Amino acid sequence: MTLWSAVTPDHINPVGVAPDAMLDLELSDSTTPPVPIPARLSEPQLTDPFWQESPTLPGSAGEHLLQSAYGTEKRARRFYDDQVLDRLNDEMKEFIGRMELAFVATSDARGECDSSLRAGPPGFVEVLDDQHVCYPEYRGNGVMASLGNISENPHVGILLVDFVTDLIGLHVNGKARIVEDADLRGIYPALPSEFDRGRTPERWVVVQVEEAYIHCRKHIPRMMPVLRERTWGTDDVKRKGGDYFSAKGMPRPWHEVSA
């Protein structure tokens, strides 16, 4: 039994109203060809007058259709109206300026996803203006998973979380482009020139903000920073974590099958 077949209509009881096509999409097996989703909310599949009045709301057609299916339209609309912005306000800029880590979600042209952690001193994610942020890319393992995805699909989602003081998070979603360090400095000469432990960026990811909104605190754990010694930029396998998950030597589908 697959994960999808284990989640049957008997276990899901929508309480709102949505087109039959939406319910087919939500409850179908992953091998079933996807049901087309309207590009705009004003298309005929979505007939609820509540949504017809607001064809340019934030979010995807999929989330709007599920709100309709599960009866959460008004709650979602309050969140959109109260918390979602199309740019950064002063409080968001200040928050970004003191964050030391960010989770970055990307996907390639086929929708295959990746989520990665970026970290640095407070404010390592630079606010360029109310519609643009950037973060540095340093020398890593050479895989270029996040950058490779961005090169195919510019849409990114960034989550910054304060685990220490305010216990709150900030989502920043938008479109990204990859810019070499020297090129970005030519445009923004105020970028920092001194970096922790002498690390210097090879390039930057510049994100044009399309959505910015709160991540509520009710499930964010409180953490306490502790001093630790870091070996930035090392190639020492053990210092980088070694084969922590015992993955080395296990078969891979892309390896040639030996005779």
C-alpha cells in the first residue's frame, strides 16, 4: 500500500464546497494524471462569490481551492488581509537584520524539491530594499543543488526563525537570480566586505520579494545558543560530519551494475 492509497476519502471529510475536480485532485493516487487547476481564480471552476470578488489574492490556486474544500476561506482571508505583504516593512527588515540562519526551499523545472540551511553572523541575509534581499553563497560541497534549481526555476521560499528571543518566524517568498560577487558589489557597494573567519562569498542569491508573512510562534521551540568551535571552509571529512548516516558504500540507482 502506498502512502497515497492509505489516505482514502473515508479519512478526509471536506466541510466546505469545491468543484468535483478539486476533490478528485486531492484524493487521487499519485499515479493519476493531475486535474488541471485554473490559472486565475476568476475562471469558471471556482464559482464561490467570496473568491470571485478577490481574483488577485496571495497564494496559489491550489491553496484557494483547498480553502474552499475545507471551509477555511474566511479564516484564510483574514490572514491574507492582516499578515501577508508584497514587500518588507520596517519590522520585517529589522528582524532579517538580526537572524543568523535561514531555511531555503527551491525546486527544479520538474518540481523536484530541495530544502537547505544557510547560516552566518546576524544579518548575513542582506536587505537591499523593501522588495529585495540577498544572501551569500560560499564554497561548499560542489553539488550546487539550490543554485541548480534556481537556474531552472526562480521561485524560492525562505523561512527565517528566531528560536532564542521572540520565538517567531518570517516567510519570504519570491523570485531569485544568481549574481556573482563582483557584479553585485558593482550595484550595491555597501555590501559587507569583512566576513566571519575570512570566508568570502563566491556569489549571491538575490530574491525579489513577492510575499512576506509571519510564521506563528505556537510550535517554535525555545533554544539557547552555546559557544562552539567551527572549522569554516574545511575539507576534513570528520570535521564536516563524516559519514554520519552510514550512506557511503550503499548501492545507488545511478551506479553501473557490475557483471
